[in-house]
Amino acid sequence: MTRLPSYLDRRQVLKLFGAVAAVGATGSAAACTASPMGMQMEQPSGRTIMIGLVAPALGPYAGIGNDIQRGFKLFLEDNDQLLGLHRVDLRTAEEGATAESASAAVTDLINQGVMALAGVVNPAALSAVAPMVQDARIPLVSSHAAPSTLTTQIYIWRVSHVEGEAGIALAPYARDEGNTSYLLYDESSGRAEAEAFRRAFTDLGGAILGEYTGNSFRARLNEARNLGAATIFAAHAGDRASDLLQAYRDSGLSVKLLGPAMLTETFDLNTLSPLPDNVYTASFYAPDIDNEANRRFVSSYHQVYGVQPSSFAMAGYDSASVLDKALRLIEGEPNAAALNQAFSLLGQIDSPRGTWTFNQNRTPQQRWSLRRLRRDGQVAGNLLDADLQVLS
């Protein structure tokens, strides 16, 4: 094996291999066209399958929905618009801001005759549509956070995570920083993560000194300082997350600000200048994970969209990827029942996040990582800092 110079750090290696992957992909495509040495190529089946993608362009989850759509469509673009060698008729539907609008979107796609569904960003919406796909016997690949209560739905396959897992993953790290913490969270989108963090942190002997669900961040950060909190756990998204990070930066606090991925992935990080120090998030994905699948993904995503992919974009990409892998296991004419069965046969799945598997509740068993917000050259990113734990 060729050894790389010791002065190359992880991000330099990633960039190097990303460039090689991009060149290699072009060369590979040309080789496949030429079919050297009489190698037999996989040929499209000639069939067209209809897949539904449900994601919001409106409401509080619009940014996440946009990233999921980008990731899903990028996989199709990178694979000649094929899933499992079948041409894809992709039907997109607006999820909207409520469970009711999501249910209407799913109903419409089911009536159109889709073989499978993907997406659904709002966890409350996923609970609402679960009985619908169960009754229709159409598999749904859930591309974002799923409620922890959906454990018996045999037609829902989660490729992202379960609500609260980021909080659980961060609790031991926070406890190592000290035995006290302070909670800041949004009542609707952040409560599940904050409650999971609270339970796990106190189970480890930690104490929560205070909590706040509003947006007067400066006063609450000062309160956390005065109470002597060793860490601050924050579960906010979008504009509120941006406001919080600015207030944290301006406060001069040195204690670490911890949170789920949405804290730093749901607004434009370029609006933060300079970046605050000591901001850490937990996720199952980081753009500088060093494996071949991620090098290809990051290179392709950056070529198309000009930015680093978020964990949401990667989950969208993997939503299409698991559909592709499952469809390849079906002999003959694919259908919804055969596809749902094929998901259970996938075993270990190679992904930009690393290798993961579906557990018995159709939820990823995967490693969670600690990421630190910092500059990667001229770009603000969430870069790997440490491993946390495997959750399932």
C-alpha cells in the first residue's frame, strides 16, 4: 500500500482523494463505454418504476427538505437516473409544514401508483403517514429524524436516525467536561433531543442547572455562566440557531456549546464571521469522513452544488442508495412487497457515513461522531473531532 506523507492531515487527504475520485469516475465511464477485454456490462432492465419523494419547500423544515432532495437526486444523476437498473419516474410532492399536508402528499402519490416512497422530514408527519403506508403496503424510506415510538411499522425503513439519539450520544462527552450543564432548546423541534440529553446526562450523575425555550439568548448565556455550567446543550435550528451562535460568540464564554446537527446545518454558516469557538455537534455524518464512498459523494456534491454536503443531504443520498441496493436483490418484475422484503436482506450497507445496518426495528445501527465547527480552508464546516458511540 502506498503511504501518504505524514504532513497531510485528514482534510487534505480527503481533498486529494476527492479529486482522484472525480478523475477516476470519468475514466471509469469511458472504460465502460469501450467495454475493454470483452467485459460484460450491466444493462438497464428496460422497465420504469415510479418512486415518490416527499419533502417540504415551505415551513420550518424547508432547508432540510431541500438538502434531502439534493442528495436523492444526486444519486440518480450519478447513476444514470436508474435504481436497481430500472429507469426511475420520480414523482415529487410538497410535504408542507404540517402533518395534514404531508398526509395529503402521501395520499396523492399512493393514488398515482408509486412502488415506494422516500423523504418525509417532519417527525410528526412521519407518525401521521405511517398507518397510511402500512395500509397501502408500500415501503417508505424515512430520510430524516423518526419518532422513537415508530418501532412496529414493517413498511418504514429509517436511513437517518431516531429523535433523541444526538442528545444520548453527547451526554457522556458532556459529563467528561463536567457534572453540570444548561439547556437551551426550541419547544417544537428541539424538545426530543433536549429531553434525551437530560435523561442520559443525569443518569451519568450530571445535573441540569437551568433551561430555557425562548430566544433571549444573551441573558440565558449569562445565566449559564453565573451558575457555573460546565457545558451548554442547545437544540435550535434555522434563524434561532444562527442567533444563538452569534450570541454565544459575542458572550466570550469558553464552555463548550453542544448540540445536534441542526444547530449548525440549518442556516448559512457564511453569515457567521468570525466563527464562534468551541461549538460541537453530534451526527452520524461529517463531510471529512475518510472512506471511498464519501470521497465520491463529497466530490460529486460539491461539483453540482458548490458546497459541502450536510448530514441531511447524505441521508437523502442514502435513501436512494438503499432503494438501489434493495431493487438489485429482486429477480424479475419488482413490486412493493418484494422491495420491502429485500430491505431486510441488505446486511451491511456501505455509505458515505461508513458501514451501517438496519436493526430489527428498521433503524440504522451506526456510529455517531463529534464534529467541531471550524474553517476548512475558506469554508466553514462541521469537521470530525472524535468518535462518540454506536447507537441502534
